[in-house]
Amino acid sequence: MTDDATHSAHEIDATYTETDGERQLRFDRDGRTAVVAQNIDGYAMVAVRPAVGGTELERYYGFDMALDHAAELLNVDPAALPIPDEATDMGM
């Protein structure tokens, strides 16, 4: 497990974490959460969830599509999501 990398912009906190099985990018804004997750090997589709341990809502091949869904859950423009450098290569 790596240290968390946290970035904030537009009143959105983004935290990137690696667990034993996943890479997770969590967004928090005004009590809402959206999580983009990918397996630790980094070659699988990207899942979007409403919480770290939440039920998967959708899977995407592309990171941009997953970010669009995450932004929708947070009610923000996708361009407003701060992306930590460690997460920029997520998706297929």
C-alpha cells in the first residue's frame, strides 16, 4: 500500500490510494463521494462507485468516461476534478 496523494481544487478533494488489490481515486465534495477504481495491475476497465467499499455503478474502458460519471455524481463539470499525477494513467 502506498501513501495517499491528495489534491484539492474547486472545493473538491481528490485522494489517490493503492491497496493490495486496487488503485483508487476518491473524490469528495459537499458530503458526496465518487470513486474511480482499477485493479492494481492497471490493465482492467475502470469502475465507478459511490464510495470506496460501495457497489459498482458502471465500468468504463476510458478514464475520461469514468471521470464524466464521477463528476455527474458530484454535480460538477468533469474539468473541475483535480487529478493527482499518480492517477493520470488509469483506464485502458
